[in-house]
Amino acid sequence: MNVAFFPLHEEAKGLQDLLTSAGCQVDLSPSGSQALAADALVIAGEDSHQALADYFSSARLDYLLDRRLAGGRHVLVVGSPMHLLFENVEDLEGGSLAQWPGNVNRRNFSEQHLRVEPSKSPLIGDLNGEPLSFPSAYAAHTDPATLLGPGPLKPPLTTMTTGQEKLVAAVENGALVGLQFLPHCSGEVGQQIISKWLMRVREK
């Protein structure tokens, strides 16, 4: 399986290693044509919202993401880059990609290892209470599906965390999956989540 991987920060190497160990051929910072032709597109890397937005613009990631989603081609966005998929993002000059309604704001608590609520998600619905890594100081706190009005489209499937501060853990929206946690920093359960997502890509 060929994966086009945009590492927006050196921290994302851990995710690259997970993909490689799962047998993927990983193309780093690929050309536009490679990104469109790949079996899957992955975007990851912790940085400020403005730095991430600047990278998105320079690499035309907004265009590549839209083109792939229009064709039902798999896209995985991990960590802080997922914030740019929400409509309103704190500390971001200019617009976001606005794939989903909702706000991304500074978190109220600094706890990084959070558990998720029971979910119907085939990706992360059976973690047996194992914690996931949420290192960012910012987060989306509201299920975007609850902010959408009635319409013909199927709403996204959202998994939330439990505890003092409820965060969006994951949003599964057709071919687009966003993970607000870092699977490569979440131990064995993180590896399992990536393996399940890759199985989904292979079945497409």
C-alpha cells in the first residue's frame, strides 16, 4: 500500500514508523500528483496553528484534500493539523479548511493522557479504557454532528473523551478521518487504531 505522508513537524516521524512497520510504502512530502494517486494521504505534526496553516498553503494541502475527498479517497489527519478542519480556530489568522462546524480553543486542563467514552466507532470503539495521548494545548470540545442542521448527508461519527474536560477524540466522516490524539504516542492501542484504519483503506 502506498501512503502519501506530509510530516509537518519532526515529531510526526513516530507515525511514519508505524506506517512503515505495517508494510506501507511511505512517500514523504510527495508531489501533488503522487498525493492524489496514493492509496491514502496522511497529514500529521504538532506545531502552532499559524505554522500549520502556512504549511497547508505552501503544499496546497487544502486543494489535495478536497480533490481526494471528492473522489472518496482516504485521508487521515492527526493531531493539531486536525484543528484546521474545524470552522473556527483560535490563534489562526485567516480561514481554516472548515470541513466541520465547531471551535478549537485553548484547553482548560493540561492532562495529556485521556480515555474515551464508549463509541460505535469501528476504529476506536473497543479500547477497554486504555488512555490516548492528547499533547496539544488546544482542542475541539464539541461533537460537530450536533452542530449540523438536518440534511440528506450522513453526519460524521464522533468519539469524545471522558473526564473533567470533554474533547473530541476522533471524527470519522466518510473517507476523511481526523484524530485529535497522537496514535504513535499512545502505545499498543495507537498501533491497533492505525492498523484498523489501514485495513479500511485496503478494503476500499
